[in-house]
Amino acid sequence: MVKRTHGYRYKSRKLLRKKPRERGMRGLSRLLYEYKPGDKVVIDIDPTFISTAPHRRYQGKVGVVMGVRGRAYVVETYLGDKKKIVITTADHLRPFQGGS
């Protein structure tokens, strides 16, 4: 019996897929948005950019921008009651629209 792989994008076919109307590059307004430390962001993985994408377990999580590393942002988020640090580019972030 062959051992089943559990790779980085395992069980993520539906999660990391674009709808037909979303295909192609994202709009410029999303890429030109500047995040400052303290801003709340939502981790929204863009399947176009695989190399900078965070793990699928962080999809939809709300975090706080802690700083910048080159072109990437350091985002602090919680996974259950554990504090986690995610380093990713602006392609996978969008501003948090919720209250407070």
C-alpha cells in the first residue's frame, strides 16, 4: 500500500480556487493599499501567488499587522488560544471591514 501524501496544499482544492469571474490578476487598488503596523487585516489567500501564500489553516483569519519585512508583512493572528506569526505579501491580505 502506498503512503498518502499530506503536502502543504493538501485538501485545499475548493478553498484555493478562483471563481470564474475572479480569474486573472487582482485589481490595482488591492495591491497598492499600504498597511501600517496596528492595522487589522483579513488573511485571504490568492491562489495565483503560491510561493508567498500562508498555510490554508489561516484562510479567513483576522490578524494585526506587526511590521514589514521587505515586500512582506508580519501579521499576528490567533489559532485557538495560541498566538501565531504569519509572514506574507499584500496579495494575500485585505483590510478588515468589521467594527472596532
